[in-house]
Amino acid sequence: MSWDPRNQGGYQGSEKDIEEVIRQAKSQFESFKNKGKGLWTLVIILIIAGIGALTAAYTIQTGHRGVVLRFGKFAGVVSPGLHFKIPFGVDRVIDVHTEKVETEAFGFRSATPGVRAKFQKDPETAKESMILTGDLNVIDMEWIVQYRRQDPRKFLFSIHDPVQTIRDISETVARQIVGDRSFDYVLQNREEVNRIFQDDLQEILDGYDSGIRIVGVRLQNVVPPDAVKNAFNEVNEAQQEKERLINEAQETYNREIPKARGEAERLINSAQGYALERVNRAKGETSRFSDVLAEYRSAKEVTKKRLYLETYQEVIPKAKDVYVIDSKQKTILPMLDLDKMGSRSGGEQ
């Protein structure tokens, strides 16, 4: 390559040399590109393997169950613990809490949940709580339904919206139970209504194969609507007064009737004892008279004298004064004033 003094700064070479330089640079770039492509492939493979390893392992917490879907189809249910799945969306796991008790409220809503929860009613909840009873009265009834997800597969796939299904069935069962009974029965037999409510609700959900277990049903508030609450309270007070009077009368009855029965029993027993005594005495007298009669018939004079003396033995001790009269005395009149004469003469002395 020769130097051209007229070229004050440009490349001093032929056109062929420039093409060679370009070709060499391109060759070096292609070589580096091929080497980089292999490196990037390795990096991508490593990243994919790491992501697969991280997403293949999963843990199910205690009290939960995992429902495994493979390409969107049910593949099984796994218990709590560490498990592995096919990554990259082939397997998908839905975590279902099977031990947690959920609560659905009817006729009211929790405004501020917590220990001191506040509740509120709105037009929507008022429609839920207004129910017609069997005696054609309107009742404002609030209740709660507690449930848990017993079978996660059935809970997820047997019915479209399990929570809304529970709410719809609960309202239907509540209206059926209250509509077959009077207002007083629902008000006074809450535990019985709770039991019937829970049994009927569980039976319907089992028929749907829902996988839901009803833990409990509780009537929270059973009152008449606000429009008739004053009239209902007056009727209720009258019924309570009636019950009070009945209870007082029953108390008096329970106190006086046993007393009268005891007195009657006492009189009957006393009469029976007196009758038995008189009968026994009469029988004794009859027996004694029969014995005396037999003795009298065998020895009349002796018996007569004995009876005479026995009579004197009974009479004389009871006499205040005893007068002994001579059999030859014609009258007893002179002797009747002896006490007066004695007392008079004593006074004169």
C-alpha cells in the first residue's frame, strides 16, 4: 500500500482491502453470535427448569384439602402436607378450607364485625325476615346458618354457587317451617324449630350432593313487625297476666287440695277408728252380757246380789253425800235439810 500525499487524512489503501476488513469483521460477529446463541439457550433452559422446580412443589395447610385439576379435569384430592404437581399450568391446585365454619346471616347484616359486632337492617334484609305464619300473622324472624365444606370436590363441582344455594334453600325452608306453625309456637319453641330447620336444610343439600355439612341453625330474633309491635306487646302482656293468674290459681289448688284431702283422710280414719272402737266395745258388752246371763240363769240370786253390789261399787264413790235410812223410816223429808240446819246452827253459835 503506497502513501498518497494528496490524501490529507483518509484511508490510504485499495477498495479490495476495505472489503476484506468488512468480511473479517462480519465473520467474527457471526462466530460470536453462534457462541452467544448457545449460551442464551442454556440460560433460558436453566430459568425454565428453576421456575418448574419452584412451581412443582406446593403445601396444603392443616384443616385444608387440595383439589388437583389436570388440564382442567378433576385429578384427585390431596391431604395437608408437602406435594408435587406437573408445572407450567398442566396441574392446578385449588385450596379448600374444610374445617372452617362459615356463617350466613338472614334478616340482618354485620355492620362492624368483631367481639362487639353491630348489626343493621336494610330493605333487602327486611324482605328476608318478613315471613307469614300458619295463623296468618306476619313475623320478623332473623336467623343464622353455620356450615363447613365437608367434601371439597362436591363443593366445587356439584353446584354452581354453593353460598347462594345455601341462602336460597334456607329462605325456602324457613318460610315452609314458619308457614306450617303458629306465631306462638315459633316464639315459644325455638330449639325445636332450630332442629327441624337444620334437618330439613341438610336433607335438601344432601339431595343436591353439595358436599356441605350444616353445623347449626339458630334463630336470633323472633318479633312482630314494627307496625304491629305495640298491639302485639299488649296482647302478650294480657297473655302473661292470664298465665300469672292461672299459675296463682294452680298454686292455690296445689296448696289447698292436698290439705283438704289430708283433712278428709284424717276424718275418715278417725271415723273408722271410732266405728271400730264402738263395734269392739259393743261386741265386748254383748259377750259380757251373754256371760252374765248364763251365770244368772244358773244362779239367779247369787248373780242378782253380785250385780247389786257391783253397781254400788260404781255409784257410791261418785256420790257427794250418802244417807243411810232405816228400812222402817216412813219418809226421808226430815233428813233433806240436815246440811242447812247444821250450817244455820253453826252460824248462830
